[in-house]
Amino acid sequence: MPEAKIAICDDEKEILRYLRKILQAHGFTVETYGGGQTLLDRLEADPAFRPDLLLLDVQMAGMSGIEVMRKVRELRSGLPVVIMTAFGSIDAAVEAIKQGANDYIAKPFPKERLLEVFEKALERESLLTENRRPREELNLNPASDEIVFTSARYREVYDMTIQVAASDANILIQGESGTGKELIARAIHFNSTRRERRYLTINCAALTDTLLESQLFGHLRGAFTGATTTQQGLLEAADGGTLFLDEIGDMTLALQAKLLRVIQEREFIPIGATAPRRADIRFVAATNRDLEREVREGRFREDLYYRLNVIAINPPPLRERKEDVPPLARHFLARFSAKMQKQVDTIADDAMHWLTEYHWPGNIRELENVMERAVILARGNRITADLLPLRRSDGIPLPPAGGSGNDSLETMERGHILRVLKKNAWQKSRTARALGITRKTLDRKIAEYDLSIPRERGAER
């Protein structure tokens, strides 16, 4: 909350001095205005001036607070406004709320109440920051959002993504976690006719059912305990644009029914309201679940599934497109080197070998994390194999470099197990712990590679 910029508009000088003293003492930057026209002149003269919150007296000489608020909304759409009203003028405050004010506070007010109102208003803005970014910022796709590939397998996915973007159909993206489903969703939006409108996202698995409904549909002030302000939902904010529903498979059946109505009727009702509101939205949904199985087992509505699954896109896991690992690794290397201002520009051959051989259970997201760690730990300009914390699918750590460079993976693994056995005096339990695998797995590997355990060394049988 501190460091926010607060604009205060009131025609009482004593009130302005009192508020400035309180708010500056709590770390706010404060600008005061003795009348509505003075504030409006400032907003018109400086387009870059945008306070984080406006505290506005509802009754002022000349222009009323409600009239000032209407004009402020025209100049700074979305600017949060808290109305101040004198005791006995609550009706005016209620009217201001109806006109779009975030909250009101009655004079005289203790500073604790003032700070509480500010905290709630600013917290709401923080939650909606991603959804209220200027359109120009949303269209600046950073390098991190670039879809990187060379494989024919992913070329099919990318070509379909661009092809269906031109339509207005709802799209369901199904794939393992970390396969880049959100990048596909963004590509769909920014290659569509809706690209000049908002692209908003929400993770259905990250919120409780009540909070998810509130974020989607919005609510009126007083609709439920804690609803101290009227909040616009994502369905209203995304009107004309695209709404990406990540992890849609985690949405409860009750909320699925409400979302189905929005898709079918193109209208919704905010929590606490009675009249429906229209919304023209393209829905892109994603999940790492098998929704057909979820439908069969009664955990996902069949009618919603078919409404979302007009077009299906299924990005393959990284292990099924290994040829994309080198360009992706170099892509992340360049990004993190620039971010950390380090001169790391090369991936050693042994490191690239293991990056390509690795099974990547966490897909692209895991590769991104591995490369970030490697850049952090790199002492020179090269990423070497010892900087990669990789393990085989059966849990065995990948052996360090040092072979001929032409050895097969099995040959290198056999040699590594043999070296660790010797180092641990042929004790299988100790060796298994050192390798990070179970004793059962080690026995299977010993038999598979026909490793000879000397009896005279007292090896465990």
C-alpha cells in the first residue's frame, strides 16, 4: 500500500492539510486540489499523470463530486475513486457508488478507517493489474512469449494455431503441464481479429470456488460478506476480446453450469445483481487433464466440454520432439544471460548431449528452470554438463562427461554404476543411496548390465 500516489480533491483546506499529514506519514505520495476544475485541468494538461487512487469530496462549491467523478472517468478510465461525504449525506454517497465509485467514507473519520478503505481499494487494483494494462502493453509480446521450435511435429500444432486464430470458435488446448499451452492461447489471440481488444487470463485451479466466481462474474457492493466495493469481473472486462481459462478441468460442476450459460447465451449476471449483462467473448480453455475421461466419470459437464472443444489443439510433450530442445535451450540461455547481465553464450557439447537425451517430465517449463539455474551457476561463458541437475527417468543421475563422446547412453550408465559400486566397496544399499535410486532398481540394473560383484569384497547379496 505505501508508495502509492493519492490525489485528494476537497474545497476545505483544513481537510486537505489533515489528510496530507496522515497519508504522507504512512508512505503515500499525496497531491491535493481545492476544487474539481483544478483537478480536471491537471488531468487534461498532463496525460501521463495518473494517481493510483482519487479521494473525492461529494459536496463542493461549484462542481459536485459526482460530476467531477464522471469527467475523471472520461479522462482516466478505471481510476479508483473513494468518495468523502459529510454525516447526513449518505444518499449522495450511495448515488456515487451507483455511478462507479469504489467506496465511500463519512466525515469525520478516524485515520484507521481511512487507511482500511484505501487498502481495500488498492488491493483490488493490484488483483486486476494484469487485466487493466493498456492495450499497447498487452501487444508487446516479449521474447519470453516466442514460440520456439524446429520439429515437424510441432509445426503441425503451430500451423493449426495460426489457422484457427482467424476464426471466432472456442478452442480447447489439452496437454501435459509445461508444454506451452498459454503461449498457444496468446498466439491465438494476437493473430485474431480481436487482437486490438483485451486478452485476459485466469487460473481456475489457483482460486477457491467462491473467489473464482467473483473474479469471473464480478459482484456488487454488499453482495456477500467482505464485498465492500463493486467489482468488475473478467467476463465484463474481456468483452470484445479473449478470455483464457487455464486449468479448466479443476472448475467445479456448479461453476461449470454458470459458465455454460455465458457461452450459450453470451450474457452473465454479476453476483448480487438481477439484470443480465451482455458479453462478446472468445473462450480459449486449457487443461492437463483428460476431459473425455472426466466427462465419463461425471467430473466435467459433457455439454460444456463440447462447447469449449469446438477446435482441439494438443501440444506434444517435449520428450516427443527432442529436436526442439537445442533451440529452446539456446533461447532460454540468451534470455537469462541478458536478464542477469552475464556473458554466457555457449552450451558445451556434453551439456547439449544430456539436455537432448533427458526425458523432461516437466516439459518446457522444466527446461526453462534448468537453464536459468545453469546461467546463475556458470563461472565462465559456457554451460557445462556439471551445471545440469538432470536424472534419468528411473531416478539415476546422468553421469558426468568424460567418455569418448561416442558411447551409447547404456554404456555410459553401466560405467557410472560400476564406478559408484567400486567407490562404495560394492555395498549395494550404500550405492543405491549414492545413486539416488532404490535397492530394487539397482539390482535390476546390475542384472541388466551383467555387472560382476566380487564375492571376496563382502558385497551384500
